[in-house]
Amino acid sequence: MRNICFALIALMTFSLSAQENNSAFRAGEWLRFRIHYGIFNASYATLQVKSDTMKGVPVYHVVGNGKTTGLASIFFKVDDTYESYFGMEDGKPYKFVRKIDEGGYTKDIEINFDHRSQSAELNDKKNNKKFNFAVKEDIQDLISAFYFLRNNYKAEDLEVGKSIDLNMLYDDDGVFKFKLKYLGNEVLKTKYGKVECLKFRPYVQSGRVFKEQESLALWVSNDLNKIPIRIKADLAVGSIKADLDGYNGLKNQFKIIME
């Protein structure tokens, strides 16, 4: 059950939306997801958008939290926090924070990006180690990628079977290319009613967390918000399902199919 909350937040980074002149989000947006692990209501995860400045640059400050609840917290306690600071104008990440405690497995990482020198310094505070990486112009962190893509891809430009690649840095493994395949449209029944969604297949590394590369499925709303509606994953042990459970401060109307 380790990394359930991380998996959710990681998956939420690959939603898509319209161009900047039809921005998909604003400061004040808040999303909550209810995660089920087997028969348990395992945890909740949230993403909240705030406004801030870094070195005089206006940035969005996004905070992601995930915690186990109820019976699941007795068997396996999770308390994860992710933060990202990225430019309001260009979506470039400036700072990324990852603090997790998953059944005693802990990490405390901070990444600072220097776009002038095209470099990033990763500070592993738990182990008192620092790593330097060369990064390209299009680099994103785990959280900033979600919001960058929401403002830079149009749903009508997607082709079934085609993939989107994204360069990302979030851990001391270095920069990696994430692949996301578009599978088409599907209507899901939710607590809010029926929602037309875009369905994707994120490719992940098989092993400790996921059974195989195609273990994940992601549905995002086919409207101007492009928020995750449902996530399903087959883990090395068991499976998880996460559904949108609450929202506030959306910039655009949440499109629900009325019958």
C-alpha cells in the first residue's frame, strides 16, 4: 500500500486542457480525491492553488496533501505533502518540495531550479546529500506538469493511440521522460452525475509499486477545467481506485451531462 498517495498525485500531473488565453485554473482552486484500496476507503488527497512570489516573480504555489483514514490508517499510515512553485506566465518550476511518511518510509526532498544556467539542485535533507542535474527548457516537476499541460494542450488536437511525452525531475533518479497515451472519450457515472471524460494510459515503471507499465488508467473531464475524475491502478499488491470527491474555486464551469 506504500506510495498510494504519491501514485495519485503523480497521476494527476498528466491532465490536459486549453491554451493560455482560456486558462484552465486560477488561485483558489481546490480538488479533493477519495482513494479506495480494496475494500477500504484508504485515504484522501487534495490539491490547492495559491498565489505567491519568488525573487520578484509572480508564481502559483500548489500544495498537495495525502493521508490515510479510518481502518486503513491502522494498518498503514500515510502522510504525504508535495509543493510546487511555478511561474504564472510561463509555467516553469522554481521550487519543488516532497515530504512523505508512508508506513515509516520517509523522504524529505527540495529541488530548486535555475533556468538561466539550465540546472537544478536537489537537496535530500533526510540523508544530507545534494545532487545537481542539467535540465532543458521544457523541464517540469511532479506538480507543475499538471498545471502546465492544462494550459498548453487542446483536447481537439489529441489523436487516439498517440502519446504525449514530458521531461520531469522529482527525485534523485534524475530527469525522466513520462509517456501518456490518449485512448479516446468515455462517459463516467460520478457522485455529481454523468461526466464526459478523456481517457489516458500513463506508462509507469513496473516493480515495487505497479504490476506492469500499463497498470494505470486515468479519466479527466472533457471541459475547460480538465480535472481528474477517476484513476484506477493495479499495484504490486492489490489495486486502488480514486474518484473526485470535492472541488471549489474552479475557473470554468464543471460540465455535467443532464438527463
